[in-house]
Amino acid sequence: MAGMSVGGLVSGLDTNSIIAQLTALEQSKVNREIAKKDNAQKTLDTFKELQTRLGNLAVKALSLSTPNSFNLFNATSNYDDFASIAGKEGATAGQYELVVKQLATTQKVASKKIDAVNTPLVAASDINAIFGSNETVTITLSKSAAALKTDHTKESVEIKISKSDTLKDIVNKINAAEGTGVKASIMTMGDGDNRLVLTAVDTGTKGFSISDNGLDNGQASILQYLGILSAGSDQTASSGNALITNKGEVATGESKFTDFNTAFTKINSGDVVGIYLPNDTGTPGGGWITFDLFDSSGSKTVDQVLGEINTALASSGITASINNDGEIVVSGNLKGDVNFKDLGNIKIQIGSLKSGPSVGNPIGVHNNDDIFSEVKKDLGGFSSRSSFENVINEGQNAIYTVDGMSVSSQSNSDDKTISGTVFTLKKVSTAGMEPIKVSLTPNMDGLAGKISEFIEEFNALIKFIDENSKASVKEEEDKVTGKKTSKREVGVFSGDSNISSLRDNLRRMVTGTIDQISGVLDSGYSTNYSSAARLGIITQKDGSLGVDREALVKALNSDFEGVRKLFTANSFSSNSDIKIGNFNKYSTTGIYNVEGLGGGAFKVNGEEIFSSSNILTLANGISIELSDPNAIGDLGKVTFVRGIASMITNFVDNAKSTVDGYFKASEKTYQNRIDTIQKRIDELQIRVDNYSARITRQFSALERSMGNLQSQTANMMAALGGLSR
């Protein structure tokens, strides 16, 4: 039977033992390779554990890597169900009294009645009017505030509507479009009465805007066809800020300008409202047009001044009014007007004039942008608004007071009124209710705890690397003879220059000095806390880092911003008109000198860059935002810094995620080594198995041959015995 043998029955030799010993000699070659593979696997497993430990350090670093991550505050509110407070970058300790007048709501509009949800939106008889020779029409939707914050370069999202699209199709396309400021749904009022409902993503009067290419190219508008937009050529725009009375109420046409006095500014006789029109052609001409806020009887009302403004704008066909949220609204053929077609450059401000220009109704003040000695109310730039046919709900702003000062906010979460502070409004204050008292105090002890945890994780990682990199001598005792022998054991990372380099890089990042904030560079900013050692994080005798908690808390209280810059990815500027916007993991730290050349051309550190907007995007992913894209000359310098935690986070991310990153390359090397050894093991094992089979066959043949000889000898002896008889 194959695989079986009976050894030595003829020869008397223990052939099975001989075969086993000879095979074992060959098998030892395989075993040596298996031992190599086991060591390689152990190295790979240890390396994977290193990745896990480094990932744990990255998690701790991430919690300290952004300016917002340092916003650890103790926040209190005596009416938390009405309003709360939180701190973010730039926040400072403070106590405030709030009264919530109204909450921000979302804009919601509807289409006309649509018979069915699964049949084409556009009737066959109307296809040509809407689509013409095109297969699709393009609908343009404004982006949400969050999407705009992520990407400033594109302010809208486009979707394509085809001839066969149904109500369900258009809803799905709108909701699938990334970053839109609107969500779509279907409201069924009854059989054959379905409505497309569009709801703004963001609260407030800005709501969302929507248009289609039929409005601009002479084709019929599909949005007007569906009853979403009003028919007609007029457009509307509203001011960025609203008029709120000193009682925290939305202004109406009957409100007097003295009603807008605040704790900081007081509107007096001689003050004006000014409208800045950027274009010097047309009627009225460009420059500031000012209107007196007082007459012989005292303060004028909003309606009185708006009437004077409308008289001045009469020849343009554009009218001004005030809406239910206290915003100034202009209506008319805005796109066709030389001034109003560029809404972002129109200004509307209330304040005191400098000496020189006299006040009239109106007086154009040309070639002089700066006419106010004090701006008491800036209503901001104008933003275009869509004119909807069927409005279910007008978006409204939140109105509340902070320490008696009236505030209008597009959102119920207001992070603009107090720098770094977020007020979250939840309910309208009830009659007779005392003010909502909120407070914000920095939690320095909690922040020191986060930094300490980061250092502890760093120490654990370095210890793991060290323990797996050193060689040691281990004594072993023979259980039978009692003889002791010494055996040298080498750590799996011993001699690995990559691991050694990794360790050195990590230690350098944590213990090094951040030059951009140390004062050695001409960055325009310096702090005493430009290294971890200056916070009380010092190297101990065993090589680990120790944290002097008392010194750390003292540093946080002494120079919070300096400590924050030491750990985070951050930036600062020598000129408030330029700043760092976005950056990515490939962005390089350093000082960037910006020079405006005119015509959209700039130089950044001597390299020429062109931009059609107020954002300069560098090859390394850094974007520099300019308040004036037309500025010429030396605009100043901006500095981008990666602090300790940001460097660690970025280092680990690059090492793990990039195609040729350290971890992927090293893990591949270890796995290739294991695979190569396994291949050699398989080849050697085949040789051993073949050798064992071969010598087994040879010994079996020997036994058969000897058996034949014995049989022949027996026969011969028997024959000889017969002859002797």
C-alpha cells in the first residue's frame, strides 16, 4: 500500500529509522526557513502594533491640532433650554445677559400643481419652448453656508434636467447634488395635486437662490413654467444686515432713526444714511449719495428716507423698501443697471460725515470712498434674492439682545457677534422672564489634561520602539545537566534604520522649537512658549518626557494664544487685509510675502500668481485670502505654522495614507520577505518529500533484492542437500 513500508525484515536493518534520520537532516533546512518566516512574521506583527500605537498617538494629537481644539471652556446658562453659550477659536472669558425676541426660521417655497409624480414635468406641447434644440436645461442652486466655507471658489451648484424627467427625478437630482443650499420634497395635497417643495438648508432671510439658463438665453424658464419663480424680469436684493430698534425689535417703515440708538452709538442730528454706487455713469452717478436723517421736526422715519432714496433712483426704475426682517430691499431690473448689476460693491451705511461734503437729498460725493468720520451702522453689501411665486414660509433672522444691544442673526447659532463666542438660541424669552445669563470661562486644567494625555501616549510609543530595538542576553539552564548557557536575543526593530529614523523624527517634532513663533524669524509674532520644554515638558533620566502640570497650567494662563500656536496648525498676518484660508497636508510652513501687481497678478515670495478672485491658491495647497483683490504694492506677509500636534497628525497621515508612505512601503517589504521565505519553504519541502520518497523506494528495493537472494540461496541449499543424499 502506497506510503507504507516495513523495514529490516530481510536485511535486519532498522531502515525506517535510517530513512527518518536522513529525512530529518533534509527537513532541518526547511525548519531553518520556517524559523526565519516566524521571525519575519513576528516583525510584521510588531510593526502592525507600532502602527496601532502610532495611530493612538495621532488621535491624541488630532485633539490638539486645530485652534478650535483648544476651545475647552466651562459654559453655564441659567436657562439652558432657552439659550446656551460655547467657545471656539479666539474666545475669551465673559458673562452676558440675553433676551431672545425671535428665532431664525427656514425659507420654504412650492411649485404650482403638478398632476403626476411619475410623468414628464414638461408637457409635450411645451417641450420646444423650454428646451429648444437642447436635450437638457440647467438649473443653478446656491450653495449652503457649510459648503461655501469648505470651498469659496464656486458659489453655486448646477443640475441638468432632461425632457423625460419626472417630479421624482428632479427631487432626486436636487437632493443628490453635493453642497446645495436647498432640499427638495414632494407634497401631495390630493389626487392630481402634487407640489415640488424646496426648503432652505440654512435659516435666515438669505435662504437660497435658484435660476435656470432659460432666464438668460431667451428660452422659456422651466422654473417659471413650474410656478416656482415669479414671471417677469425684475430681480430683488437685500442688505446683509438689518435695522433693529434699541428694544430688540425689527424696524418697520414707521420706526424713527433715533429708535436705533445703541449702547455704543447714538444717532444725532446731522447724521446721514449713505448709499455707495460704484459706477460713475448712469443716473444717478457713482459715488456716495447721502440723505439726512433729521429735518426741522426731528428724526425722520424709515419710510420718509426710503421715499427720498426712491426719488433719487426714479430714473433707474429701481425701488427701495424695508422687509419684515428689517433689511433694505431693492427691486427692479438690477442686472440691467450699471450700478446694481454688481451688488457686492454697493454699500449702505449710517454715520457722521467728515467735514467737507454737505448733506442734501441727494448729493453725490465722487472720487472719495471715505466720507464718514464714524460709521454707526453698516448694513453690509447686497445679495440677490429669487422672486418666488408660492412662498410657504419666509425665512426670518433670529433677533435677540446681548447686554441690551440688539442683534440680528441669520442663524440660531450666532458666532459673529462676539469674537470666538457662539450663542445658541433655542426658545423665545417669555413675558416677564428675567434675562438669560450665560458665562464662558476657560477650562485650563482640562486643557492641561489633554496635553498630558498626549505626552503619555508619546512616552508609551517611544518605550515600545526602544524595547523592540534593543538586544539582550538571556540565560537558559539545561533541566537535565543544570548547565547554564547565554543566548543573545535581538529586538525585531534592532538595526532597522527606518524605525530609528521614525523615532528620531517623532522626538524632534515633540521636543523641537517652532521657529515661526520663537522670534528668530521675522514672522511678526513671537511667544516665550515656542517649545514643549518651556511649558514644563522636559526629558527625564529614563528618556521619557515628564509633565510639570503646575507649570503647564501657568503657561496656559500666562499666554494662552502662544501655547495654542505651539501645538496647532495656525496662521497669522502682518496685515488684517490678507490671511491664510485653506491648507492641506502637503502645505509647507513658512512666511509668505504678498505683493499686488495689478490686473489680477500677484507675487508670493517672488513667484508670480494670477487670480480672478480674492483668493490666491499656491501650488502647495495654501490659499491666501485678500480683502481687496485690486490692491497694488507690498500687501504684507502671512505665516503658516504647524505646531507639535499638527506635525504629528500630518506626519502619521502622510506615512499611512500615501501610496509610497513609510507604513505602506515597510509593510509591503515585510510581507514580501514572508512571501519569499514561504516560497522557499514550499520548494524545500517538495525536495524533502521527494528525497524521503526516493530513499524509501531505494531501501524497499534493497529489501526486495536481499529477499530474492535469500530465496535463491535457500533453493540452492535445498538442491545441494538433495544431491548429498
